[in-house]
Amino acid sequence: MIQTLREYIKEAEEKKVAIGHFNISNLEALHAIYNAAKKLNLPVIIGLSEGEEKFAGREEAVALIKTIRERDNYPIFLNADHHMSFESVKSALDAGFDMAIFDGAKLSFEENAKATKQCVDYAKEINQKTGRDILVEAELGYIGYGSVVRDSIPEGAGVLTKPEDAKKFVEMTGIDLFAPSVGSIHGLVKSGKPHINAELVAEIRKVAGIPLVLHGGSGLRDEDFTNAIKAGISIVHINSEIRLAFKEATEQSMKAQPNEITPAKLLQPAVDAIEKVVEERLKLFNGIK
């Protein structure tokens, strides 16, 4: 029997492990991520940002995840990642997403809290009417934007979430999950990413009183992941690493097979490359050797 996503997150917290969250925009990535999760028998969250959702198809993504979950009786869930407006969150939840992240990080504290509360109230309304258990997440602080390779750490990366602000924000909004800024940045950084402030993670988890999510995980050192998870992170987002794996494997495949035109043959190496990255990350997040 599959538990709810909320229950799997609670279980991860109790075990001091984290659920892996991986973004997709095509079938190759979905198959690779699912293959890796199933091999390790671990729950997994598939994410689609607004851009990825537009490319892959909102209803199509819901249908795919629902089919896999029901066919295999497997804990695979779908998240509307980094949706920037109430309207986009509403559309995703109406379509059948299991959770959504309202990203109001560019807004003022008050505007962010107000829009987040609107999303939370709408999710609760759906839950009451349908019996679903939709989760809503929001973020506070600077985590940056864009899944790109950067030469250096972007300006503003040092602006971390204050525990007192986290507590106030959670109380004002009623969110289920909270994504603080604790040192990570979206994308990959050639010069290396800053360390995660595990002490801050622990402090925020204590005062916020709800599970925490780490965004911008791609490229972090292994010890940053493990320290953050021990301190209170229950979900870790990875996107740039699998995008890079897809790009590099596809380029090598096309170069090695210049006369091949069958997508299934050209893209299989990309599936294998993503699966390898996801499997390694899931093992790390769950203390599997």
C-alpha cells in the first residue's frame, strides 16, 4: 500500500534521510529517474518548473506519473516546481499535481507570504472537496535562478534565511514544507559552491516546525548533503546535474554515431547517464553504500 507523500516525508525525517526530487522535461529523464529509484526501492519526487511543464505538457505529466504509480503500486509523486504565481499553482493543482512550490522569493516578505497563503488555502479547499493530500511549499531568502553553469558564485548568495523570519513566515502562511536559503545556489558553479550552513538548517527546522527542502543541490559536496540532511533537510532538489549528464551523453552519442538517426539509439546513453547520477544521489541521501 502506497503511503501519502506527507507520510513518506515524515518517515524520511524520522530516519534522518532525504527524498530525492529530480526535474524532467522529457521521457528520457523520467525513465532514468524512475529506473534508479525503483532499483533502490525508494520514493521519488518528479518536478516540473513552469518552463518544463510547458514543454512536457501539464496534463501529460500528470497522466504519466499517475499511470506509473497505479500500474506498479510505486511511490512516485509529481511537484509543480518553482511556480511564480497563484494562477500557475492553481492550474497545476487542478490538473492533478501532488504538490506545488510557490516561488515568491523575488517579492517582499509580505507579498510573498500573502500569495503563498492564497496557494495554501486553495490546496486545502481541494483537499477537503476531493480527499487528496496536496502539499504546498514556499521559499524565503536567496537561492538564485536558472539551471546553468556559472563561472562563479552569483552576487547575493550570502543572503541566508533568518530563523525568526522563517518562523514568522510559516505561521503566517500555513505551508507544509519550507525551503530556506542556507548556502546552496541553483545551477552549477565552476569555482565550487559555498558550504551549506548545517547549524542554520537545524535552527530553522526547530523554529519552523515543518519539514525543510534543499534547493540548488547540484554540485554540492557530499558532506554538505549529509550534514544538511542530519540537520533537518527532508527533500533535496537536483536538476542541473542531470541536465548536464543528458547534454554530454547526447553529444558523445551523436559524435560516435554520425550516421544514426534513430532517437531511441541516440538517446539511450543519455538515459543511462541520468540514471547513474540519480542512483548515486539517492544512495547518498539515504546512507546506502
